[in-house]
Amino acid sequence: QVQLVESGGGLVQPGGSLRLSCAASGSIGSIYHMGWYRQAPGKQRELVAVITSGGSTNYADSVKGRFTISRDNAKNTVTLQMNSLKPEDTAVYYCNLIRIGVSSYWGQGTQVTVSS
């Protein structure tokens, strides 16, 4: 089994920054992608950013230039640095880990609220 524990959510004013972290443990294996998704009330869960086992990244158009995803393979962690936050970034953010050819795993989610 794989466990994902997120941290770093909270309330921030528009234009502010937050840093989300996700720590993975369990039967992770050596080749896996990690990413962040978000789900706002009444909307479907959407991809925010993903980083592959090789370090390639991909971002949703809505966050390009504002968010940065990174990973530490030694610590099995993935981090999402979120800058210039907007009210429309408000959502529950979920960490995701994909073991290639095996399965996909989700964290419990962390709330991010952008409001003045």
C-alpha cells in the first residue's frame, strides 16, 4: 500500500503565496509520477501540475508562471509552490502518485482558500 500525507494548505490573501507538500510512504517502488490536482465546490477534479519520474513537468494553463512543482526522490516528497494566488485557486488540493503500470493513489486533500 501507498500512503500520501499532504500539508501546507490554509487561508491566504489574493496575491499571496502558499507551499504545499506531500510525503509518500509504503510500497512506492522506484518509478512513479507525482502530481497535484484540485477540486473546487461544484466542479470536477482537475490537474494542476505533474512531475514525472524523470523530472519533466506539466502544468494547467491557469497556473503556468505562478505555480512550481518539484520533487525530492530521496525523501519521496513532492512540493507545489503557489505564488500570485487568485480567488479562483480556492479548492481542495490533492496529492497524487502513479506507480507506472500498477496503480494510482490519492492523499486526503488539503484546503486552500484565497480570500481577502
